[in-house]
Amino acid sequence: MVGFRTLKRVVGEIRRDVRAAQERDPAARGVGPAEVLAIWPGVHAILAHRVAHALSEAGVPILPRVIAGFSRAVTGIEIHPAARIGSGFFVDHGMGVVIGETAVIGNDVTLYQGVTLGGTGFATGKRHPTVEDNVTIGSGAKLLGPITIGHGSKIGANTVVIHDVPPNSTVVGNPGHPVRIDGKRPEGPDADWVHLPDPVADAIKGLASRIGALERALAERGGDPSAVGDGELLPEPELPQVRPARGPNPAGG
């Protein structure tokens, strides 16, 4: 059964979770720990999970799932009792957050509303993401399969991630594209989702610029789309070779 050491550990984790809410939520600045503990739904959800997880680890039947289900109904945040979550965890707003059974979350991780740490397919075993320390995951992001999100990384809002993310990276898009910023991103939560780089938009801008240059060159040569000069035809465009995808199945197992 649950012993004194387990209870002491859970209490210590909850204290750090409350402190994380005070540090990372601008609305909680200057708010006392008791008020945060009483009002913040993200804190309620992680508090309930700490208790449910301790009971699950102790082999208590039924009750962990009952606690998790009640927490979901009250907070809108669904965390499986078996999920492993480190200290300093903070969910801002939180409605619609889903954390699956085999998910592993490190220390000082921040999630925003609508985030899913989900599985893919019906594989057994490890089928949910592992999120390392100091990771920030933006609103609506979907992390699917037994992937690993490296230490200090940042996942942009509405990003879909199905492959491993290197440490200190920023990932945006669907599917997610890792983007380095100055080689290494400083650690700590960062809610500046407006200024994230967008590699897809950059590629489209490059193509638009190229098309504009070609149109200007064509106009200078008389407007004939089939001629570059003296009867010389435009070369056939080089198309990328389509190859079957290789690598580990993101569904894992």
C-alpha cells in the first residue's frame, strides 16, 4: 500500500507544481500558493494525477481510474494514471489536454490547452511520447507515437509531431519541421508563438520569388513562354525522385 515516503514525495511534487504555476503563468504572478491550489485547473489535474499514479504504482485497483475520470470531468484534462510525470509540471488553461498511458514527461515541462500526447495504431508496449526536461508544447499540438522530444525543445501551436525531435529545437508545421535557432535555444518556457519560423512559408516565398524572376526574364525576351532566346527551349524541370519512406514505425510496439 501507499507508505509515508510515497505521501511525502507526492506532497513535495505538488508544492513544486504550484510553484511552477506561479512562475510560468502571468495571471498567477503575486497570487499565493493557497489560491493557486484552490483555483487553477491545471494544478488540480496534476494533483489528482499524483495521487492516482501513486495508487496505481501501489497496485490499488479501480480507484486510480476513478480519480482520473473525476479529474477529467472537472478540469477537462485527461491523464492516464500510469503516465509518468516529473516535477515542476504545468498545464496552462488545459482544456482538452490528453496524456496517454505510456507517456513519460520530464521535469519543468509546460503544456498549453488542446495538447495530445497520444499513441498510433493498436500496438502494445511503449506507444506514447517521451518528453524530456524543459520542453514547452504549444496549444493544439499533437505528439503521436513512441517518439522522444529532446531536452529544451519547443513545439509550436497546432504542430503534428510523429518523429523524434533533437534537443534544443523548435518544431512547427504539419508534419512538424525541426528548426534550429542560433544553434541552441535557451531553456525555460517561452510563449512567444507569434515569431516562430515557418519553413513551409519560407519555401513558398522562395518559389514565388523564382517565378517572379522567370516572368520578368520572359517579358524581356518578347513574352514567348516556350523560348529563352534564339529558339532555345526552356529545359525540362527536374522532378524529385519519389522513394518509399524508411525508418522505424511511429506506432512502435
